[in-house]
Amino acid sequence: MLMADTLDSRPHTFSIKLWPPSLPTRQALIERMTNNLSSKTIFTDKFGSLTKDQAMENAKRIEDVAFSTANLQFEREPDGDGGSAVQLYAKECSKMILEVLKKGPVCKAEEVSSASPCKETVFDISKDKRAFIEAEEAEELLKPLKEPGNGYTKICFSNRSFGLGAARVAEPILASLKDQLKVVDLSDFVAGRPEAEALEVMNIFSSALEGSVLSSLNLSDNALGEKGVRAFGTLLKSLSSLEELYLMNDGISKEAAQAVSELIPSTEKLRVLHFHNNMTGDEGAVAISEVVKRSPLLENFRCSSTRVGEGGGIALSEALENCTLMKKLDLRDNMFGTEAGVSLSKTLSRFSHLTEVYLSYLNLEDEGAIAIANALKDSAAPIEVLEMAGNDITVEAASAIAACVAAKQDLNKLNLSENELKDEGCVQIAKTVEEDHLKLQYIDMSNNYIRRAGARALAQVVAKKEGFKLLNIDGNIISEEGIEEVKEILKKTPEVLGALDENDPDGEEEEEDDEEDEEKEGEGNDELESKLKKLEVNEDD
């Protein structure tokens, strides 16, 4: 069996799932698009409208293509909240509505696809039951890909385990499509196969796709290791237009990381690079840093849960300095420490497009947290998501974090859970978002040794925020009276208060009785629907 000694270490943060949309939500979107295509708007005035029947046919096809595209995006980030998939779903719908209108009122449903009118563009076999695939089934399953003149540009073979026979069936088919394929998802496609067979399957797929014009390649969940990376070497070395590369949960050791750096010579166009949940370590991080240095257009970098320590953290931080277009940075669950945190802060000060930053469980402590907070505060980055959970941050860093938060008016989600901010730090941060920050919808201050005063301050902030979604203050030491006060403050929107199963109501009294001793000992520890309702047809998309 092909196995990888990967570390299944994930951030312990709360998550609100926005994807997938429910069937009623999808149907509602189809109805809205039908209206957009058939009613009087600035776009139908300009390009002409469709009849109701034409509009309905087109809307159904648009929604189906957009859903498939967005679902592929979500599967690449399985532990995300689905927000990026929702945005892509809406964007694709908007784009294709405009395409249909530009073709004129006689346009039929089949003309939706911009890549190839009248044809499907996404071929996805991942939705069926997880199972092995052998030659006979592959012949039947892959038949649509053999149809002359098909318009498939995206294929997903994930969740189906290809044996040698199936791989040999797929080989000539893929070779015939390599000039038209743009997105290939081969994640989790050799599960349960003996190592020798799995490596041979990888070699076959690699050779078949050599010289293709891929913009996106997903090889995640294949326990690649160095042997697996080199099995895909023929393909990797031939890619000159790659924009997205996913190598998550692949057993990427330092040797495998060095192989990645060696085998991907062309990264000038790379925008997305994901290495989540590998065993890269410091030496592997140095190798990945070389890839990053060669990727000036990188805007989405994920190197979370990869066992990277101080040396590797500093190497990555320095390599990222050239990636000034960065929008989403995820380095969670590594062992950076304060020095790597300070090094990272110097890089963050250069980012003016950063919208999401995930820095939880990095052992930053106060020194690293203060440096990063100051860098973000002084940058022009329109931060929407800021996560710094589990970093041993105390009240000493609270004023710096509060100042950073105050400067970021686009903030939507703030996660500072599993720190030691206590009431004093919590109140400082709460005050900075009390009157403005109209986009703020999520706050996680769980497990911060917060008592009644801190809980009250947060509840008062949340009560003033229209459209707020979730306040998590579980795992603290809020008294029963404090909990009742919070519930009273939030009585008009009780649904925004998260569960309190782990709160210790007796902890406050105990801490008050022993406060002096504790100081000496150092103790004291439906949104998707609303988004899609605002769907806009943007001619700039």
C-alpha cells in the first residue's frame, strides 16, 4: 500500500459552512437569473433580452456549470468555510449571464459555455461512490471524453482509485485532450493501491498529459512522497502556464519538497500554491521557499500543518517578500516561534492586497503577535479575515492587536481563541470595533480566561452589529450571572451566541478568591442565500 506518515493536525477553530448550497437555494438562484435574462435591465437594453423559456433554459445550464466549477474549488480547500466557493459560484453565474446576453436574444441554452458553445466543459466522476476502477469500467465511464469535438476543459478523477488497466484506458484519451484541458484534478485517485502499481499509474497519467496547457493541477491526497512527486516529473517539467498547484496531504517530506522545487521550473504564472498537512519540516520549507521566490504573481499561499519550525518559517517569510500581490496567506499550525513571527511581520508590511491571513497555532507569543499586529496595522491591506488563535498571546499584546483591528474596517471574521487575553485584553479589543466595522460578522474569543466583564463587552458590541452571525465565547470562566447578562443583551438576536458547553461558571469565583496567587503562578487562563440575492451582472468580470 502507498502510505505517508503525515501529521493530521488541524486548527481547532470554529467553522461556519457556506457550501454547498441547498437545492431550494440553487433553484432560487435559477429563478433570479431567469429574471435577469428576460427582464428589462441596463444589459438587456444594451444586448437584448431572452424569452422566458430561453431564459429558463440558459439559467439552468449556467447554474449547473457554475456549481460544478465552484464545487471543484471547494474540494481543493476541504477545511475552509466555503466562502471562496460561494464567491466563485456567484462570479461564474454573473459572467455567463453576460456572455449569453452578448450573443443576442436568439441564444440557446447550449451556448452558455464561453470555452466551447453547445458543449459541457466539466467532466467529474468524483461524485459517485468511492471505489476502485478497472479497465472495463473505465471504458464505459470515460466514454464522453472520447466523443469527437467534445468541449471538456476541466476533468476531475478524484475519489476513484485507478488500477493499471484503467490507467491504460485513460492514457490515450487524456493524450488526445491535452491541448484543450485547462484544469485537471487527480486528487485521491490511487487510494488503496500497492505502491508499485500506484507509482506506475502516476507515470502513465504523467506521460499522457505531458506538454498540456494546464492552468490548474491538483495532486492532493495521494501520499506521494518523493517517489510520487518524481512519478509526475514528466508532466510537472512540461507545464509552462501553470497558475494553480495543490499538493495537500501528500506526504511531502524534505526530499519530496526538494523534488517539487527541482521539477517545477516554470512558476512565473503561479497564483495559487497549497501544501497543507504534509511533513515538510524546516529543510523542506527551504526547498518550497525556492518555488515561492520564483512565483512573483503568487496571491494564495497555504503551507499549514507542515511541521515547519523557526528556520523554515524565516525562510518562507523572506521568500514571500517578492509576492506583493498576496491576497490569502495560510501558515497555521506550524512551530514558527517569535523570531519567525518577527520575520513574517516584515513581509506582511509589504502586502497591500491581503484580505485573509491565517496565523493560528504558530507559537508567536506576545513578541511575535505584536510585531505582526503592528505590521498589518500600518499596511494598506484590506483585511477581511484575521486568525491568530492558540499563540500564547496575553494582555501585553492586546493594545497592539486592538490598534490593528481598529485600522481594518473591512474585517469580517476575527479569531483570537485559545490565548490568554482575559477581561482586560478582551475589553480593549472590543472597544475598537464597537461603533464602526460594519462588515464584522464573526468573533471567536473562546478559551481566553474571560469572565463576566469581557463577555459583557463583546455582547454589547455584537448587539449593535446588524447582520452579525456568530459570537464564540465558550471555554471561558463566565459566571452564571454573566451568562444571563450576555443572553439579556443579545435577547433580540439569541442565535448569534455560540454554544457554552465548555464554559466553567465556577472559574470566575475561584479566580477572584485566588487572584493574587494566580498572578504569582502565571495562571488565568441562510449567509449563502443573502450573498446570492445580491448577485450582480458585472461587465468587468
